[in-house]
Amino acid sequence: MTASTTRCTTAAKPGTSRTSRIAAVAAIAVAGSMLMTACGDQTNKPAKVEEASGKPAVAAPLSDRLPQAIRDKGEIKVGSDIAYAPVEFKDKDGNVVGIDPDLADAMSKQLGVRFVFENGTFDTLITGLRAKRYDMAMSAMTDTKDRQQGIDSETKKKVGEGVDFVDYFSAGVSIYTKKGADKGIKSWADLCGKKLVVQRGTVSEDLAKAESAKCVKAKKGKIAIEAFDTDQQAQTRLRAGGADAGSSDFPVAAYTVKTSGGGNDFQIVGSQVEAAPYGIAVAKGNTQLRDAIKAAMDAVIANGEYKKILDKWGVAAGAVTEAKINGGS
């Protein structure tokens, strides 16, 4: 973020089918093919991540790119803050849905393993990678040099070994206010002396702190920043009148404005800023997994599934033409 189920939104779990009868093999292959087809279209019936199914009958074209340990497990554990609609969130039935789960689904067909999304607060995802709780983090995470190098964005001190990113989307940051009550806020400079709600550990929080320092230097009053574990908590605070504005990545802010209160709660003010790539984070040194993810994302872009997914969620403006490694600045 710039800021976490048998689930047809992931690939079926690899296993082996052992039978001496040719007819049985054919029947299993047909059944597996039908399952994969059914899992390809989740527009009407999203499936749950936690409930993964069996191995696809047709060999995935990029499965040999993965580390053997992951191929043996048949799954990739994904750390994600599943409270950031429309990137990843739970629908009214508790299913994990969104841009990232759909893209993971598409990549699973290429790699032949399931992607198991595990919920966590955004600011702990990189720590979870270091602790090997996750194989990767996919959570609208902006690729920045600081994150690549393990640098705290505020103190500029080294806090970890950093991560590698596979960049797959581009998004800026937006400010939103209660509808009909922008309080003169049209840009970041207008936030001086006002209260802003954000999700903790996000680029929105970093931008707010940097802007607040400018406000103090100009003697216009600092920005009172209140940071929450989830973006939904920040929205609730603003909705209740506890702040003057909120800030999120543009896709999230736009979705919130469109859906909250039937479109009557919030409005976006000004233009999005700091457009930067979202990246899938992988631990330093895990280059084989990183490169396999890149190859899978490139395949999804090339075969058209990528465009269909972005169109489905109304975020085609953030599309990229290829995945890149560590393209953030």
C-alpha cells in the first residue's frame, strides 16, 4: 500500500494421481480440466483462499521455475492486509476478493501451486517475510528504495535487510473528505493545521509526515496525523467527524468514495500524487521465487487475463505492460 478461504481464486493444490487404468487417468484429466475452467471465472462466485483444492490435471507451464520446496508444498503463503478494497478485502459472505486475489489466481494457473492469503496488519508484512511466516507479501505495497534497502522512511536508519519487489501496477495517492465538507482542502499544502487519518505504515502516512514538516517550517501549523491498523478504521473515524480528511492510494480512495454510504459519505479532493508501482515483496536472496513470480505475471499480462482483471475492478488506468523487478524509486 501506498496500504490485510476451497477457493477458486487460487490454483488447485498440486498432488499426484496414481492409477494403472488409462480410462481412469483420462477421466481425472477431464474432471481436473473442468475444475480449472470453473475456477477461472469468479465474477459471480468468489471462492475462499483458506479452502484450497487439489492439483490441476494439466501441467502448469512455469511450474519448473519455482523453488523445489514450494513445489513440494504446493502452495505459496501470501501475507496481505485483507482490508483494502478493491485491492484485497472480504465480501459480505467473508470471501477474500479483489485485484490481488484475482491476479494471484491467474498466476496460479501458470505456476501450478495455490496462493494462500494470510491476513496481517500492513506494517508487519515485511517483518513476516523476514520471519518466514510468508513466502511473499501482496498487499498494494508501494515499491520504494527504502523498502528495498530496509531503511525506515522516517528516521532513514537501517532496520532490516530489505526486500525485492516484482512490480505489477501503478497507483498514486489521493486525499478524500466528507462529502460537501472539504474545509478548503484541495491539495496536501491545504492540510496544514488540520487533522488527517491514514493507515499506519503506508506512503500516505509518509507523505503526511513530510508535508507536516513543511507546514511547521512555514509556520502554518502541523498536520495532526492519526494512523490506524487498517484503512477501514481510518474511514470510520473520518465518517464520524473525527478528522478533516483521509488519504489512501487512488484506487482505494476512489472505491471508497463510490461505495461508502451509497456514494454519499466521501469525495476525492485534488489530484492524485506520487504515482508509483505496487510490488509483490519477496525476501532478499529468494531470487528463484522472485523470478518465477515475475515470469508468471508477465505471462498473465501477455495472455490478456491481466487486462480483464483490471477492467473488472475499474482500475485499468494503473495497468503496466510488463512486470519489473525493483522499479520503485
